[in-house]
Amino acid sequence: MSEPGANGDYILEARGLRKSFGDLEVLKGVDFRVRSGELVFVIGPSGSGKSTLLRCFNRLEEPSAGSVVVHGVDLMARSTDINAMRRRIGMVFQSFNLYPHLRVRSNVTLALRRVLRKPRVEADRIAEAALARVGLADKADAYPSELSGGQQQRVAIARALALEPQLVLFDEPTSALDPELVGSVLTVMRDLRAAGMTMVVVSHEMRFAREAADRVVFMDDGCIVEEGSPEEIFERPRSPRLREFVAEVTR
Amino acid sequence: MDLLVETFFNLAIMREALPLLLRGVLTTLALCAVVIPLGFAGGLVLAVLGTTRSRWKRFLLACWIDFFRAVPPLVLLIFVHSGLPFAGIELTAFAAVAVAFLLNNSAYYAEIVRAGIESIGRGQREAARSTGLTATQTLTWVVLPQAVRNVLPDLLSNTIEVVKLTSIASVVALPELLYAADMARSVTYNASPIVLAAGFYLLLLWPVVRLLSRLEHRIAG
Ligand SMILES: Nc1ncnc2c1ncn2[C@@H]1O[C@H](COP(=O)(O)OP(=O)(O)OP(=O)(O)O)[C@@H](O)[C@H]1O
Ligand SMILES: [Mg+2]
């Protein structure tokens, strides 16, 4: 057992993560650490377990074995209030998952009001600040269906930010977007990074990875095969599988 | 022709039967006001209980729902009204109707709400849980509002069926609209009160039917 504080450097520390769906082992013992303020990129072929890994970090997926420690709190411990921890771990999904029956403002305030029990006025103020951060202050009264994909994804980011998370997980945030809308979401993510937000990003935006990532992790077949700086991963890949993958995605 | 008008559209008899039928309308409305919210609430509860992970609980619930959907409501009503007294449970006619309808309607509403819940993608639940909502909060604020909205036309058409079905309360001598009309018919030996009752049902249900077809149109279009 590590004592509290000993891993204070790391916002997220996962050890020996395993996950099986029936007979299919999707994660085969993954160690993963993220320092405060780091932007870690996770890349890898389809089906390699990237989403599953990310979803273990807030226990949307229940790991079969291993530990996840976020901000010194063991997520797997019985005594841990997982709902309280999830508020500190933002998550942004490929398909946005905004609540279609609620206006943009209420999408952002739902957890503030129903979980944190903040009064409406205060929750609205927080929501408007979060929406301003993603450049959508003027869309608070719209319904999600009235927004473009890029705008919807930025609302989803604002929904996560409103809870002041210590860490935000992004699962292919731009994969469902038309190419011309990708930029607006990446701009928001760049701003977040500049503001010191800790982020784990699963994405196929290799240009963004080169430019913004502190570290790139390459996964294949449920294992981390290689990790390093963007230059190391993209310019000097060591393992054949990564070389193949890089050649394919940069073609 | 005259005989037809005399028998079915006799205005004098209709006028005479009107007070009785109006009281019947009020009883029918009172019945609806109890039976519809109760049945819908019961259906919500059953549907929510049905989201449990426990397989045998789901099985028991499915049995309960299937049973009350399969039993003809008339049989159920007669059983509740004249069977339960043998078990020492004496109910007024109104209470018997309310109980029988609760058992029957809630099973139907439950099936509709369940379909609504199943129409909500996993992503909605996951987004809510990822912001710290509990399972119950997620159901209350994210899943159910959308689920109910998605099946609103089915809920409405079931409600129309429920309103029509209140006429079976006449078998336990609850003086709702049809009972009142039939009483007037048997006193006057004339079918006009029944026609008048049909008119009242139409008046009651027509706006709901309109609303329903507008909803269905909106969803289709
Ligand atoms: N709920 C589930 N039940 C069964 N199998 C699953 C489930 N979720 C994921 N899998 C399987 O686990 C494997 C890894 O899936 P995962 O979504 O983590 O991959 P990924 O790296 O995110 O892929 P992609 O790039 O396509 O998103 C796949 O083979 C997938 O079919
Ligand atoms: Mg994935």
C-alpha cells in the first residue's frame, strides 16, 4: 500500500488494470499514470481497448482486476463514494450525449442542481461561465438539436467543466464531427491545456497529438505497447506494431 | 323513418334523461380522475422496478404484468367486487372499480413506459452517471422525462381506452355514464338515452383523439 501523499504527483494512477467481457480479455494488465497538468494522448487500432481503459478510470466500466487511484482516492475501495469521485473526473463522449429534452443551460446545471444542490441562480451563473469558456455563452437557451455537432461537443465539455473536475477524459471527442467542425473543439481543448487542465485524450487527431500532447501512449490488443513524447512515438517508433500504425495513420 | 327518429333521437326523452346522464358524466369523470393518475403512477412504478438488474425480480414483475394484461378487465372487476368479500375485504363499488382498474391499467402503462425507457440510449445514462448523478437521479431527471415523451402517443391512446373502459363499472352498479343511460333506457323503453350517452363520450374523448393524431403527426413528420 502506498501512503497518501506518496503518489501526490499523480492525479491518476492505475495499476494492473484488467477487464474481460465474458471470455474476451480487453485489458490485459495496464499501468497508467497521469501527472497534474499533463495531456496524455492514447492511440491505437480499433478494438485495442482505448475506450474501455478510459471508462475504467471513472468506473463506468467495472475493472475485473487492478486499482485506480484518482487524487489519492482508491476508486475501487468499498468506502469510496464513486458518485462524488465522478464529479471530479469529467468525461466527454464521442457522441456528445447531451440531454435532448433540456436546454443547453440545464444540460450544464443538472448535476450542479440535483447532485450539489446549488440554488438555481448560482448554478446558472456557473453554467454561463462554463459556456463562455467554450465560446457558447449566447447558446444557453437553445436546445441541443438546434446546435451543430461542434457546438454540441463544446456544450458537453462545458457540462464537464462546470463541476470543476481535476481531470477530464475525452473519448474520441471529434470523431463524430464533420471535418470543418473539428477545429472549434480542438481550440477549446487547447485552451483547457493552456489553463493547466489535466486531460486524457483518446483520439485519431494525430496532428493535435503532435502539437499538444505531453505524452503519447500506444495501445494494442489490451496492452500498452509503447509510450513517450510525441516525437518519440511519431518520429522514432520502436516496436513494429507502432511503426505500422503510425505509417497507416499518417499516410 | 319516423320510428327510427322516435326510437333513437327522441329529443323529449333525451331532455328528460339529461339530469340523470349529467350525473353519470360526473361519475365517469370522477372515476377517470382517480383511475388514470393511479394507473399511470402504478405503471411508472412497475416500469422503474423493471429496470432492476436482478433477473428473478424482473421475472416476477413480468409475470405480474402479463397476468393483469391477460385477465379480461370485466372478470377482474367482478372478482374484486364480489370475490374479495369472501376474503373479508369489503369494497364500495367505486373502490372496487378503482382497484381493478389500477391492477389492469398499471400493467398496460408499465409496458408502454418500459418501451420508452428502452428507447433511451446507454449514452444518456452514462453521461449522467459521469457527472455524479446516482442511478435514481439519472432515472428521474434524464431517462424518465425522455422516455415518457417518446411514448406520449401510446400513453394517450391507452388513456382513451381507459376512459372507454370505465363503462364496465356499470356491472357493479356504479352509476357512471353508461349505467345512467341504460337505466334511462329501461325506464323509457327508448334507446335515445344511449345515443345521448354516446354523444357525451364523443364530447369527452374527441379533444383527446385530436391531440393524439396531432402528436402522431408531429412525430411522423
Ligand atoms: N460492453 C461490451 N461487451 C462486450 N464486448 C465489449 C464491450 N465493450 C467493448 N467490448 C469489446 O472490447 C474490445 C475493445 O473495445 P474498446 O471500445 O475499448 O476499443 P477501442 O480501442 O476504443 O476501439 P475504437 O477505436 O473502435 O473505439 C472490442 O473488441 C469490443 O468489441
Ligand atoms: Mg473507442
